[in-house]
Amino acid sequence: MVVVTLQRDKCIGCNYCVEMAPAQFQMSKKDGKSVLIKSVDAKGFHTLKSADHTIVENCELAAKACPVHIITVKET
């Protein structure tokens, strides 16, 4: 299982996550912040749980590229 978490409230809209992992992230047209596709929101933490381990590399690149460090990726 892969768990990707985004603290959306702290997003500055730099778009690096979309560049690194376009299948998992997109930018909101409403507020210019990142959206973790197919995630569940719990108190500002948007979490995606996936059995698809092929997303790990791109999501880790997105996490490393994020200048405000609001993306985490965990594999179980």
C-alpha cells in the first residue's frame, strides 16, 4: 500500500508537484493550490491510499521538489 499525503492549506501553488507527478496532482482553478487526485480530506490533510506501487517514484519526486515540504509518501 502507498499512502500519499498533502497538507493543502500550506500549498503556495508553485506547480512542482504537478510537473513531477501529473497523474496524482493537479492545480485547482479556484484557488491555485495543488489537489491530490482521488484523495480524502481529513482536517486539511488530503490522503491518497493506493495499491499501485508504480506511483511511488513520481510522488517521491514531487515531495522532494515541494519548497514548503507539505507532501509525504509512505510505502507499507
